[in-house]
Amino acid sequence: MSSLPLHPNDPSHLGGYELIGRLGSGGMGMVYLGRSPQGRPVAIKVVRGDLAWDDEFLGRFRSEVNRARQVPPFCTAEVLDADPDHNPPYLVVEYVDGPNLTEVIRDRGPLTAAALHSAAVGIATALTAIHGAGVIHRDLKPGNVLFALGGLKVIDFGIARPLEATSQHTRTDQMVGTVAYMAPERFDSETDRRITPAADIFAWGAVVGYAGTGRTPFAAESPPATAMRILTQPPNLAGLPRPLRDIVALTLAKDPNERPTARELLDLLLDAERQPLAGLPTQPVPDDTPRPTSIIGARPAPAGGKPRRGRIAVMGALSVALLAAGLLGHDLLIETDETTSGPRAVGASAGSTAGSPKPSASPRAGGTAGILAGSRKTLIHFAEVDKDLALPDETEPAAVSDGTGTDALFALVPMGVDYLIKSMRDDQPCLGIRVIPGGSASLVSTECAATEATMFTILATGAKDDKKRPTYSIYNDKYGSLQYDDGNNEVYVEFAGDAQTDTFSFVDRGPI
């Protein structure tokens, strides 16, 4: 990274640091190339004059510098020094001598599949370190990803962004960041929504999409048009290799609560090269499929997913609940429907008929949308008790667990308007209902056949759990709603009448 000559009015020294040249400017002020008293090259960021006397800004500057010093330096530009009381205040960070990602793509074109995966892991590792120190980057973009001797470095993270730091510097028509890499929630000027680490995860997806294709996932002819695509359209990820494409799609979810954390993202990337799990059935099992004798009420689902009695009313209620929860046209992935002139939501919609089969899962669908479309693994989380459904083995009934291991991993398999709930254990059975003599109907492991005992309806409640994920009730037409008996650590099914039923949320655990 080359520097430009100093201007006549630039200082020659700040504290014990000699200034050598200009590296550029940013929201906080001018960035200089300097030399430490030990002769080490450093980057020195000088706070601009209108912020230097802002007590609120400087207070935030101090606290964020202290947190940033805790970020491990192996994949970021290390914070070396800072003096918020100097006139002007300044920050000293490690100088990283190498091209940034923008320059690499401009000069050499998109990264190869191997180089792209390596860069994706490197940036995710940096975000894991940054977030682990309690810092949010806020401006992750290709210009802040440097290829240096020894590995990739992420720079310019999370210290005193002036336009978001204080109310007197924040305007609704100004925000820090490059539009193409900004998460949808950052365009929300109505609700004063607090930016969270999830915004950095969205930026990661946009940066990796750019690195692999040479274009941003929501590229348009102008910044306002790009912002509109970010808010309303699915990303264009054509050209990205799988399985990385599916991971990028997950990070570009419109709802920040649908995105993985940096640690979860890193785990997905490191696990991406493993053998994918076997595909799931997408059609009802033929009528001559053998039925397990331990499952009661073995009757095939109506052909073509036609509704049973009362299904139209149920689906109407589901559509209203989805609208109330803000899922239609917002949390669900929007795709172009080639048979109409406008977009459609992947999943149930207010205009869908009771007997219409669920749309097939888009390869770009992630989060709750992808789970409901049958393309994602999930934990089935009991919202009330903060535990996860588990199916230990064929001899034990379903119970709850801490969500670790394949016993707690499932996939929802769309079957008309209902679902099979399939375990991701090696033998991949489904959940089924069995009557326990003298007791209630219990959940057990069984073959994945479409019967009265294995088909479940998933209804949105309109509420969210403590992680702000949408919650649902899981219901079987014949036997009732899924419930949990805390005393016996047992999952059972019954009609609750007017009593409150347990609710569930779905935790995305990656593509199937």
C-alpha cells in the first residue's frame, strides 16, 4: 500500500511518532503512514477537528479503543497506541503492507474456488476475533481486507464511527459504510434500530460474493437502487461454487436474527468440505410402502397434498399469522415468479390455496425460509424451556437436550401443506406418534412414510422467542400439539383445549 506526500499543513510528528506520508482519509479523519520510535511502520488515524472537542464522541473513542486492544492481532490490524487527550486525538494501528481485495479483483479478476474459500475463512476468523472482543466492525468491505505477507488482515474495525456515534452527528440521510455491503437493518431510519454484529455477517456475505464473482450480490446502477435491492430482492450469487454459495446465502438473510454468528459461520465454513447428507424425499411415499407396526393410524396422506377437512381455515389463519409476524414479503426470501409480473414469497402466502403444494426450496434460501422450504438442517427449539428436541435412537422416545450432536438435528420435509420431520442421524428416521398404553401419545423414531402419525402442520404464532426468532406451534391433525413434560423429560402430543401449548423456533444449522 503506497502513500502520498504530506501536505504543507500536515504535522510532521504526533506524540513520539514521525509522519511520513498520507495513506488516505476516512470518516474519523486523515490516515497517515508513520514511524514508531522503534522504527516500525505504523498507520496513524487523526481525529478530525469538528470531532476533537465532542466529549461524547471522545468518550466512545476511549471505550472502543480499550475493547479493540483486546482483539487478537493475528488476522486484524493490531491497535498499538491511542491518545484521545492529544490535540488532535489520534490512534495508532499496525501498518499492513499489501493490496486490498478491491485491488486484487481489479487486477486479477475473481478469486479461484480454493483462494475464495481461504479468504472466506480468513475474514470469518477475523470477525470471530473482533466480535469476541465486544467490537462491531461496521464497515467491512473489500477495501478493508488486505492481503499481507503471512496472511489476510481485516483493518479499520469498529472504532468511533462518527456518524453513528452521537445523536448530533447522525442524520437520516447519512450513514457510515459502503451501500453495497450494508445490511438491510442499516437503512431503517424509522425505528432507531441498534446495529449488532449481524450487520458484519451480512457484509461478510456481500464481500465474499464480490470476491468470487467480481460483482456485489445486489449490484444495481446506483446506490439507491442497490439499497432497494438489498431491502427487497434475493442476492445474485450465480457463479459462486457450492457449498460456499449456500453459506453466503445464509449470511445475506434480510432478518439479522436469521444470520449465523461469526463463530457459527466459521464452523460452517470449516465443515463445508465434508460429505453432504443424503437428499430428502420431496414427494409423498407411495401407498404400497410398508408401514411400521408400532405407529398408530397408518394412513397415507391424500394424493397431491389435497386438504383434509378444516384445512382451508387453518391455512387462512397461518397466512394471517405470517403477515402479523412480518414474514410475508420480508423475512421470507423473495424470488421472481416467471409466471407472473411480480415477486412471490417462498412459503405460504396470503394468496395461496389450501391444496397448493409448497414451492420447492430455492438454493439461495436460508434461515427460517430455507428451513420451511426443506433445504436447511435445524434445531427444533422449545421456546418456553430453552431446550431442543432430540431423538436419541430407535429404542428411546423423543426428549429434550442441549442441542449438541446429530440427535438434535432435523430437517422439515414439505409434503403438500404438511411436513415430515426427519432426523439427521445416520439412519435418518422421522418423528412419529405412538400411543403409550395407559398414557398419552408419545413421539418416537419411525420410517419416513406419509401417515396420520407422521404428518405435522407448522403454524406461526406471531410471537418471537428470546433470540427474536419467529415461533410456531407444531400440530398433528389427529393427535394434537407437541408438548413437553418437564418432570419426565418426555415429549408428547395431545389436544390442549384452551390451555396454552408449547411453541417452537427453528435454529438454522446449515444446508442439507
